[in-house]
Amino acid sequence: MIPLFRPAFDQREVKAVTAVLRSGWIGSGPKVDQFETKFARFVGAKYAVAVSSASSALQLALQGLALKAGGEVISSSLTFIATNHAILLNNLTPVFCDIDPDTLCADPADIAHRITPKTKAVIIMHYGGHPVDLNPLVKLCRRHKLYLIEDCAHATGSYYKGRHVGTFSTLGCFSFAAIKNLTAGDGGMIVTNNRRLADRLKVLRWSGISKDTWHRSSTQKYSWEYDVVAISGKHQMNDIAAAIGLVQLTKLRHTNSRRLVLTRRYNLKLKHIPWLTLPIVKPWAISSHHNYVIKIDPKTRNKLIDHLSAQGVASSVHYLPTHHYRLYRRFATKLPVTDSVWRHILLLPLYPTLTYRQQDQVIAAIRRFNP
């Protein structure tokens, strides 16, 4: 079976992990510090805070802003549930916005219509690695004095008008889960240009403790002395994950370039099939190409999934919109584009080690399908 995703590891990651294991320090320590510094430099942010997952990043981003309970946060419904779980976990109210049918990203014009006096923040996800149209959204948030959080879980290596995503907002949240372009097995990163906020997030990621174990042990005579200044959970990244992340960061431009080559190859070989629509990249965007998403008739989508599976090819749907889940139905609203488009989308295999031979197998399987 050709999988939908596969991490691209080699002996460099093995060597990096081995070095950490032999060092005797596998918790949050020097490798996390290095990863934060290099990742911040890579995206062009002043500060980066490494955490245990992108779910933690999103949850802590809202917690760090200390928004009053009951406030509204506008978010896309076509996203992984972690985006909107973060809103509920902070005792805030999700208000779903509609999407651009081409990019599947949040539509700034629709967001504008959903702002109320209760709105405190906007969270947008760069779906599949394609950036949201950020300029109008940034202006909108500034005009209404709203916090903007970018969910960049799909978008490490994505650029909007030449600038890396995650740096247009108050906070940008990245994912290093197993299926992501840059993977550390799991983990996440929050980037910001606000030092006070970065310092607060470092406290919140470690149970509200004023100074983490590594920095206490390396700078204090009595490493057990610390203060507890907030109530929070344990959201730290460890040095094993950070060591993998550091290697992956050095490979990211190459692996994302490989994704681009494979995307262009799909586009070239599938463009004449009349019953499917190819993905679109706007002129102002550089996508990380985390996903390759085609659109097909909803009546034949499950039939195609079964056909591909029988041909040894995995495919999937990302995502069922959040407001379709029982837990979120009370927040449902009219989302005509989302409710229409999600029924058409289908993801095909895309990862750096996908060979041309394997990709041709995927393409041949699609061509053999009779809708």
C-alpha cells in the first residue's frame, strides 16, 4: 500500500537522537534551546517557544492572551479539531467562518461579517500549506483590535508575498507531528515578536513554574528553588524531539522542493482527466505542499477511495468540518462554501520519498477509475 504520508528520515536523525541519549539529558534542555533559536531565525520571528504538540501550541497561545471567558474566537470549521478544541479549552466560544473554495482557507471577507462586540481573536489555518490571504485579514484585525493567531500546522515552509507565515500575527503555531513536512515524531512551536508573551508562554508550558529545570540547573546554586506563578499543564518539548527537529530543519528546503516537483508532476499527468479538479496555488503564495487535494463529484468519492485502496493506494478526506461533530453542533451556522466543498475533496499520497514509480502507480489507478 502506498501511504498518504511518510516521514523522511535517514542516518542523520539516528545520529542526532543517539547523541542526546548518550548525553544523559533527554528532557527539555540544550537541544530545545537550539531548536527554538534556529526555528525563529528560519521563519523570521524574534522568539520561538517549543512545546509538545501543535495542539498544545494553540491551547497555550489562547491561554497566554488571557482572554475573558465567554469571548468569541472566529475560526474555520474545515480544520483539524485541535484548532477549535483550543478555543473551548480556554472557555471561549468558537464562531465558524466560511472558506475560499479554491484554497480551502478561511475567507477574510466572510470573517469580516462575523465580527461582533464579543469577538476577541481570530484563528486561521493555512490549509494544506497554502497561505490564507493575510493582508486584508491583518488590516481587519487591526481595525477591530483583535488578536490574530495563525495555525501553521500544515505550513512550515509556506510564504505569503515573500514572508514566512506565522509572522503576520500575534502568535503563529506550528506542528512537528509524524505526518508533517518537518517532523520530530511529535511537537510544536509558537512564534511571536512579543518578548513578554514569549516569556509567559515559557512559564505556561511547564506547569506555571517560573524557570524550567535545564535553566535552573545550569544557572542556579540550588536548582530546586523556583516559584509557581500560574496554573497550567505540562507542554514541554524534550531534547530527543528537538534533536530530530534540528536535522529536519536543515533538510526542509530540499524536502519541500521535492513535494513541489511531485505536485507539478501530478498536475501535469492529471490535468486532462475531466471528472476531477486540480489544486490551485494563488500567485502571491508559496505553498509547503503539505497535502495534494483534488476535487471530485461527492457521489463518486467513496467509490474512488475504494478503487484506489484495491489498487494499493491510500487516500483520505481532510476534514469533516468541525461543526458536523456532535460536540460542536451547537455552534453550527450557515457555511455554504464549507458545506459544499468538503464533500468534493480527496487527498492523494504526497511525501518526499514518494518515488516517480509509486506516483505513476497512483496516477494509473486514477486513470483506470470509471466514475
